[in-house]
Amino acid sequence: MYRLILLLGVMGVCVLCLVTGASWYAPAVGALALAFLLPVWRRGGFWFAFLGAAMVWGAYAGYLHVASEGRLGDRLAVTFGVATGWVLVVVTALWGGVTAGLGGLVGAAVRVAMRGGSEVILFLGARRCASEDSPRRTRRVSRRFHRDCWDKRYTESDRLAPAGGKKT
């Protein structure tokens, strides 16, 4: 649900930036703020911000290309050495998507890094799980496996035991 909110929020920020004439990097700042406030993972923060911005920037660039009957786009295509002006529309969409996607990635990464503690391991994309067959091995595993591993390693009394103290 948060990813959908991020997608729609980035689309709204992009539309707002296009209407107000803001700088080209303004959607990245909006995506950074949204990904920082919403509990999304870094990968989701990048891809949903990328998708939202690419759709808006691509639609707007396509609208401008059609409205000008392709005159400006085709002239610029000759300047850049590409086949047609539609290639520039796609490049514009990708550029806007990458810009906002990096903003979303940074926002989600800063939120995770500010948590500190054991979350840094999750930030790096690896989870430490000690089991009987692999005592000290770091692996990329799913969240469900990580929770199962946590439940196998620690019983309820281990979690409630004071730090450095003996179990009761």
C-alpha cells in the first residue's frame, strides 16, 4: 500500500513541478521526502519513484511532441544523431525516472540508516542467520526466513534476559 502511495505521490509531485515550472531535480527532492516518510524498502523506493516520474515526464514530453507536430523534436533528433523525435521522448522519460528514482532510493536509505543498530545489516541487503548447519554465515534471505531464523535462535526467555545477565 505504501508503494502505491509513493507512486501516486511522486506522480503528483512531478505534475506540480511541471505546472509551477520548478527545476528538473525538484521531483527527486519530492521523491526523497516521500520515501523518507513512508516505510518502503530501498528497491521499492527506487522503482516506484522511477515509474511514477517516468510516466509523468514521458506523457508530458509526448504531449509536447504531438502538440508541436514533431517539429522541434525532429530537429533536435538530427542534432543528437538519433532517428526520430520519439527517441528523445523516451530519453526524457528515462531521465526523469532515474532522477526521481535516485531521490526515492536516497530517502529510503537515509530512513533505514537513521534507525541504526541491527538495521544497518538490513540496509546492506544481507541478514545474519545462525542455524545448526551454518553457524556464522551471512546470506541474502527473505524477511519471512529471517523471522523464522530469529524464532529458532532465540526463545522468549532469551529475548527478555537482561544484557550480560544470566537467564532465569
